[in-house]
Amino acid sequence: MYHPIELTKKTEDIVLNGDLKKYYRFRATRFYGGIATADTVGCNLRCKFCWSGNSVWNAKNTGQFYTPEHVANNLKKIAIKKGFHQMRVSGGEPTIGRKHLLSLLTKIESRFLFILETNGILLGEDKSYVKELAKFNNLHVRVCFKGNNPEEFSILTGAKKGFEYQIKAIENLKDEKISFNIALVSFKKDSQDFINQFVNINLEQTMIEVEEIILYPKVRKRLEKEGIISYFE
Ligand code: SF4
């Protein structure tokens, strides 16, 4: 088992070079009704259902380094060409490389909405990161929970801990009045306890979407190896 914060530091050594960060693809995707997407490299979790492949599992040999300017320009070109109003970073964990992400956000024009899809670990670990994100008005954060309690989090990610950081991320986003929603990957049929945690902190209006896991051949193989495929079929 690993600790997500220690894995963050190891990943930073691989995917960051000063202000530059590794990316492996820029593309237009149909999610959110159409969004310009930059796929980054590196993550601080190892979710057993992850579709990202080499960008997570082999970061060393994947992608190239890009400046925040270059990433912002590529996203803008795609958005203008396709008539999109939204942008995001996907593929790996966008919050790894705080300086890079904050610099990238300053370069996203206010007419575009930037959707920050994150596992929330670093936003829960350090509130000052969330305070810095609060400066951007064209930002929406989507925090994807890996499991609906600490035990399921560990089964799904193989990490020692992390669920607590995800909950803390939500509290921090709420405190800083940042627009956000919650996504959940869970094999549990009943998520009422999970939902109640947010009702308890007056977040009953928060949108919680259940994320479907696509069983790509590699994902299926990994889940079979881990003995948890039956939960996802
Ligand atoms: S947090 Fe996302 S990118 Fe990282 S391992 Fe989990 S599913 Fe993959």
C-alpha cells in the first residue's frame, strides 16, 4: 500500500520540470456537451479501474513537457475550432504541479469555463491551494470520490488513506465558495451514508453523479487480477 502524498512527491519528480508539465495529448471530446481537453501525465492514486493507462502507470516513458502558455494555446485553438466554451485537463491528476496549474489558469480567458476534474487529494491536504483556486471566477471543480467510505477507497485505490482528504477537499471548496460537484465511483448499492455526510455539512443541494466504469480490456484484466471484477459487472 502507498500514501497518496508520498506518491505525489515521487510523481512530481517525473512529470514536472520547473513550470513545465508532461502532457501526452490534446483533443476535442464530447463530454459536457463538448470540451477542449489536454491529457496530462501522472497521478497520486492508482485506482484499479483507471482507464488512463500509461499516463498513470508509466509516467516516466509517457508524454512531453509543455509550458502553461503552450497548454492554454492548444486548448484555445481546439475550443475556437469546435465552438466550445469549456476546457479541462484530463488523463492524469491536474492538481499535481500546483505552480503549473495556477499559471495555466491565469492564461485561460474568462470567456471559457475551466472544469478542474480532480481526485481532490491535494485540495484536501492543503487549504491554501483551494484559496488560490478561489481567485479564478471561470472555474468549476469536479471531485471524483473513489469509494463511498475509507474502506472502499482503500480497496479501489490500493492506498493506505485518502478518503479523508477527499471529504476535506469538499469542505475547503465550500468554505472558499468555489463552484463544485461530486462524482462517485462505488460498487456499493446503497450510497445513503455517503450522501448523509454532505447533508450533515449543509451540502444537501450538491449534485452527486455516479460515474460509470467502462470495462476497457486493460481495465477488465486489472480488475480480474485484483479479484474485484464481479463488483463492476
Ligand atoms: S485518480 Fe483518476 S487518473 Fe488517477 S488513478 Fe484514479 S482514475 Fe486514474
